[in-house]
Amino acid sequence: MGKEGGVVALQTKIETMFNPRSVAIIGASRTIGKWGFTFTLHLIRGGYRGAIYPINPAGGEIMGRTVYRNLREIPGPVDLAFILLPPEKVVGAITECGSLGISACVVITAGFAELGKQGKALEADIVAAARKANVAMIGPNCAGIISSEPASLYCMMQPVFPPSGHIAVVSQSGNIAGSMQFLFWKQDIGVSRCVSVGNQALVKTEDILEYLIDDDLSRVVVAYIEGVDDGDRFMDVARRLTRKKPLIVIKGGTSDRGVSAARSHTGAIAGSDAVFDAMCRQCGIIRVADVEDLIDTAVAFLSQPIPRGNRVGIVANGGGWAVLTADACTEAGLDVAPLPEETLLRLDERLPAWWNRQNPVDMVAGMSRGAFFKAVEIVAQCDQIDAIIALGFGYGQANVAAIASAPDRDTLEYVSYIEATRHSDLRGMQFLLDIIATHKKPVLLASEYIVGADQDRNEAVLELRRRNVLIYPSSRRPAQVLARLVRYGRYRQKTAS
Amino acid sequence: MGKEGGVVALQTKIETMFNPRSVAIIGASRTIGKWGFTFTLHLIRGGYRGAIYPINPAGGEIMGRTVYRNLREIPGPVDLAFILLPPEKVVGAITECGSLGISACVVITAGFAELGKQGKALEADIVAAARKANVAMIGPNCAGIISSEPASLYCMMQPVFPPSGHIAVVSQSGNIAGSMQFLFWKQDIGVSRCVSVGNQALVKTEDILEYLIDDDLSRVVVAYIEGVDDGDRFMDVARRLTRKKPLIVIKGGTSDRGVSAARSHTGAIAGSDAVFDAMCRQCGIIRVADVEDLIDTAVAFLSQPIPRGNRVGIVANGGGWAVLTADACTEAGLDVAPLPEETLLRLDERLPAWWNRQNPVDMVAGMSRGAFFKAVEIVAQCDQIDAIIALGFGYGQANVAAIASAPDRDTLEYVSYIEATRHSDLRGMQFLLDIIATHKKPVLLASEYIVGADQDRNEAVLELRRRNVLIYPSSRRPAQVLARLVRYGRYRQKTAS
């Protein structure tokens, strides 16, 4: 939909797609294992707030819902249709959608351009039908969409129901889109929109990005991209987007074998990796290597201020983590900057006489937890430091968890011990959040104690997670994330001037 | 302990240290927060099978155990002592250990060479005392040790109680040693020995590595190293070790700031990174970047055969993961090799007509789970493929977890759905384990469904974990791990001939 008027009209349809009053599932099924079953199940399970109309010529009921034999039988207006029919029946369904004024459809069905010549012809037919019918078509060969607010529309191939939040996803892979949702969900990270664009025969990645520029619910945009058809349009949209919010991208197809796999996947022609990389740099796009990386980074953008520079202060509860984090920061292009004498003197007041008097600040194992948090604050107050990596959060309750199964845990000593450590993490959490808010500097956390947080029920770790503050389980991950916050900050400074 | 006789004597003492009949805690305490409390607590909590003798001049009881006023009051023989006294009292304690025939001690106390000149003098004194008393001394400034079988000796600063198993740890950082134990424990990964060597004033990293060469319980050795004092000895020991089992190393101090932090940490002079890297290559040491990386790799060595070459077959349940894994394999130096026509024909029989007919094998979402496992087997049978990365294990029960909270989950459809998916993962697990055993090729698994496995109680995922088969949550991690298996295999082939 190239023309200016077309773009506006398309954006209106995308708006309706994300906020539909009602949804039809064309090809709904009672047969377990069929997509027509799965999509209906997920739409219901996700708590969609509008009307749900399963469509199947057999009629009857599915999961307690009336099944309509066709679209025309539906008693109310329909805004969005999911199409789960065999490839040869898709053209007819789209045409019917158009005739009933349905403005958007999501074609899950595969078997189009990704299969080569014959599939391409069929795909051209459905595009022509969608244009004629004035229907915004997502797909084909896609995994569905999510739109959390206000619709509570969770209609994807995978059983994924992340909470409502502020990360928007556009993906040229259905299983990567699903993976992201799964990983967000498991870590309590909120999602605003998710679109698996499939073969993007009509609605393109760029159209969704365009919508997200002004979608206030979406504060960080992440994308999985195999290929870009129209580089100029992509760069134009990306530039306008990154001026308002970060865009974090995984590029699939950086190797010959990857490119070849991408071709058979969505029919995408993965362009030169160097060209894509240059585009990213010019448009302020943050490029990451994989999904773990992407989530680490996206979440930090939601909860952390953008640092003014690359000078990082490291506060550690033990030497090894301090050493590895200094190495990782250096490798990521951050400056583990010397601390001025004034800051060293203030730390002297809090730390034992033999502390190492440098950055990284090594707390020396065994210091009270209060000193750790205080040291983070003192370093955050230093105007020659732009950001902090604090290592070692979460020890208090880990101790509790460790002795929970001790044989004689009810003796006085155990009970006192638990009482002494239980609340230290929660107090520390609030202190750290206050430092971030007061000093407007990022404070990234890393500790092995995050692992198994669900098991341990560490209230502080889980609460931080709900506030989009992850505790990274390695020294490299926060260093990489911080370097990306710095890079985006510099891009924004440059483009603002 | 440089001389030949001394080395033998020292090894005998280290053997006793890992299998002591009794342990004294010199400086045990009832005061919560003191190390004398924590170490006693952990030793008891870890279920140590020998006698425990807390020592404190105040006498009385700690956690129901009699406290002895001094070592001489102890009624039986003592094999190992932990020393938790202030620095100036350590010399006396070591001398007393010697006079009572205690062959090994672990000095937790800090405040020695890591503090500079004065600390160095004090450290020289305790070394002299230990030599004179004929006591093998670990530390000072260390976090303790673990020896799982037969002693069940868990005596570290951190509350870490991993199951008994086959990974041995030597660490020049106490908090990295503790982090590793915590991460092993949380993932059900078994540990044989763990030594935090601290300032290694007497017993060196190399002495522990020497012991581990012939320690049959230890099948994989991992180490965190900041500096190597005697490069020739280190290389000699490493060469002899890697001829029998893999040695995986994190090197701390690769940057100026990291080196500086290391100096104040354990007093280690971190050598040139390039020199260390060359040493690793010459000795078949597998070098990794951080703790996550190290665990990924160590566990694979326990459960996977060493591949004969670098030709990897990728089997994926969807395009995006296939693309990213092909990229990651290529970057890691693996060969995503073409499949011969014979293998393609065999896959044709199992996959839909439109499958992509290449490596990576993209299953195309929606295929039955059985076809996925069968495709892994067919690729494993191909003699032009040395190893497999299989993407997408664990979907069955993830579906169950997703609908567990559905409002009308008791309706017939839900119940049938759960029944249909519940057992597919367990069947698949057994099938994959059989493929590894039959074809003697590694099959590495990656899927986002591992995340939150504890929550989901995916029996298959948990059972695989207990068998040291991790499911990596990204495409890069299995590619990196596989590349290391390949590299070690080549080293072993080269040194065998």
C-alpha cells in the first residue's frame, strides 16, 4: 500500500486490528492438534474482551461458544478475522471479509511465497484479493498477533500470555515471535503488541513500525528481521521511531547458511550484513545477537534512565565478579573510570580500612549489606560516573532458602538467622530504586542469586522483575546492556542537536 | 612444596582434606553474621558424614554441638581444620594443628598479601608455620571447600549445596567459586570437589589440578584463574590433565582495570592475556568468558560424546530459530554441512512435500512431534554429519502449563488436549537419549521452553537436567558449546597420535 492516502488508510486499519470489537476465527475446529483448535483456545484463554465468533461449516459449539457456519451468519459487526483455511480457500475468505466490512485479517495459513514459484502466484492472488476488498492483511505464513490493552487479544500459535506492558514486537519469524512472548511471560515482562508478519505479502514490517511510533502503550520496540525490501522506507520509519523510543533488532541471516535458511523460511532475501549494520548505525537502531540479548536490553530501556556518558562505576561484594565485570565493561567499550579522591574519601567512611580504593569498588566479602547499598549511592553521587553496575544483590533471602531444609531448622539459631536476613533484600531493593530515581543514572544489577528466583520466592527479586529491573546472572550481560544504553543516548544527543 | 617428595606428601594431604574423618572449626561462633557461625551452619546443613568439632574458648554449645575450648580438648583424631580467627592468631592455630597431627587446614581469614606489604609479611609467617608444622594450607583469604563423596563436606562461605556429581572446581575467587556452586545447585548439576584457593600462599591452583588428574569422581574440571605464578608447572599439569579429562577455564583480568582489580583481590599478577591464551591452546584448555558459559560447556562434556568433526546438522521446528542457529554455528567455526541426497530422501518420507530440503532442516511449524524426533534420528544416521543441534524440545508440556489456568479447563476439550500433549516430551526425551547413545554423536538441545522449567514442572526437562543434558535458551549457546566439544576432540586426536 504505497501511496500516501493508502498509508493513512492502512494505519487506521492497523489501529482497528489492535483494538477490534470482535474477532472471527475462520476455520475454527474442535479437533485437537489443528490450528483451528489451538487459535480458538488461545483467544479464549487470553481473556479477549470483545466478541469471539468461531466459523466452521459444521456449526455446533467449540469450548462452549456457538460456531457459525459462515461469516454472514454472525449476528454483529466483525473487525478482525483470523484465517486458518487451506491455501486455496484463502482468496475466497478474504473477499468475503471485504464484502462484510471487516477491515483486517491475519492469514495463518502457510504454503505461499516461501515454497517458490507456484506459492508466489497464489500469494499474488491473495494480495490482489485483499487490495480489492480493502482489507489489511497480515501474513500469510504467520503465527498471529497480540494486543494487550485494551483488547486483551492474545491470538498466537504458541500458548503465550505475557502480562500487559510496554514492549512491542514485530517479527519476521513466527517461532521467534512466540519465543519472545514465552520468555517475556516467564519473567513477568509486559508486552503491548506483537505481530508475526509472516511473508508480509501486504502489511510490511515497516507498516507495523510506523504504527508503533505513536502508540503510547509501546515504549520500547523490538524486531526480528531477516530481510528489508525497501531500504529507504525502512530507514525513514526507523529514524522517526528511534527519535521517540528505542528500536532493538535481531538480524537473521548473517551467514550463507542462515541466508539460505531464511529464503526457504519466509522467502526473504536477506541483504548484505554490512549494509544492514550500516543502516542500523545511521538510524540509531540497537542491534543484538539473539533473543536472550534482546530481552536483557529491552527491559533495561524500560526501567533505566539513559546515561549521559560511558563512565561506569562497579560495586562488587567480592573480587572475582569485580574483575570479570571490569573486563566485560572494557570489552564493551565502557570506561571503568577512576573515582575522584572526594568519592574515595566518602567510601573510606563506610568501608573497612583495607578496601581496595579504586573502581571497581570491591566491598570485600563479609561487609554488612547496608554498606553495599551505601557504596552504590556514594558512587552514584559522583559526577564523574554516569552509570553503575552493582554486583551481589539478593544474598539475604538466598541464605534463608539455603537453610530452609536444614534438619534442625527450628532451633533458636536458625529462626534468628532467618529473621536477620529475610528483610535485607527488600530494604536494599527500595534503596536502589530510589538511587535510580534520584540521580537519574542507570543502576544495573548482576548476581547469580537470580537463578531460581521462583523457587526461592525472593520477594525482592520478583518485585524488581515486575518493575522491569532484571538481575543478570553474568558479568557480561549488564556490561553489554549498559553499552547499548550509552550508544542510544549518544544517538539521541546527536540527533537532538 | 616444590620437591618431588614434597609433591607426593602434599597430594596425600590433599587426599585427606577431601576425605577427612573429622573437621574442626577453629573460631566457631554462636553470633549470627560472623563467619564462625556461617561455616558451622553450612557444614552441619551439608550433612558432613564425619565428626564436627566447633572450637571456641567460650565453650558451650552451637546448634546442639559441643563446643571445645581448644584443639587439645577434642576427644578424637582431627584430619582437617577450618581457621576463622583474626589474622594475627592464624600462625598459632596452624602450629597447633601441626602439633596434633592435623594434615590440612583451610584458612578463611583475609588480610594478608592482598593488602600489600604488611600483609605479605604476615602471609610469609603463616606459610613458614605451615611448612614447619607439615600442614597443607589452603588460602588464606578463601571461601572454603566442598568434597561431595564420600565425605559430604560442604564448608563454604556461601550457602551452597549442589548434589554430588562429576564436576570439579578450582577457583582463585571465593565469590566466583560460590557463584558456580549456586548455579550448579539450582540446575541439579552434580559437583565432586570445589576449592577456593584464595591467595594460594602454600597450596597452589596447580596442586589441586594435579590431584584432580587421578580423581575418578571428577570427570570435568573447571577453573577461575587470575594469574599463574609458574607457567611451566601450570602447563605440565594442564597437559597431563587434559589428556584424561577436559579443563575449562575463565581467565579474570583481561583488561587493565580487571588486572588492577585482580591485584587488590588476591594479590595475583595477571599475566598477558595473549600469553595465557597461547598456553590454553598448547595445553588443550578450553577457555570461556564467564560463569554461564562455563556451566553450559562443562555440563555438555559430561553428557555428550566428543564429535569426530565440525559438521553440524540443525533440526528446527520453525524458521527463525533455524536461521539464527545457522548464523551462530557459522560464527563459531562449525560447518553447517550440506546433507547428502540419501539423507534428503529419507527425510522426504517423514516431512511434508514442501519442506526446505536442506540443512538446517526446518520442520515447518505444525508437524507432529514424532516427525521432529525422527528427523533428528535420520540426520544423526548421516555419516557426513558429526553432531546435531535440535531446536524445539519441550513444547508438549508447555502447552499443558499454558492452559492450566484457563477458566473452563475442566471441559472435555481441555482434558483431552492435556492428555494428548502430556507425554510427548517424555517419549521424545528417551528417543533423543537413545540417539546419543546409539550413534555416539552429540545432540544439543535449545528451546525457549526451558525457561521456567521449575514452574512448569516439565518432567522431561527436569529429567534431562539431572542427566546433565541442558536445554539452552538461545541459539548461540549450543553453537558455542559444540564448537568447544569439537576443539577438544581435535586436541585429543592430535595428542593421541
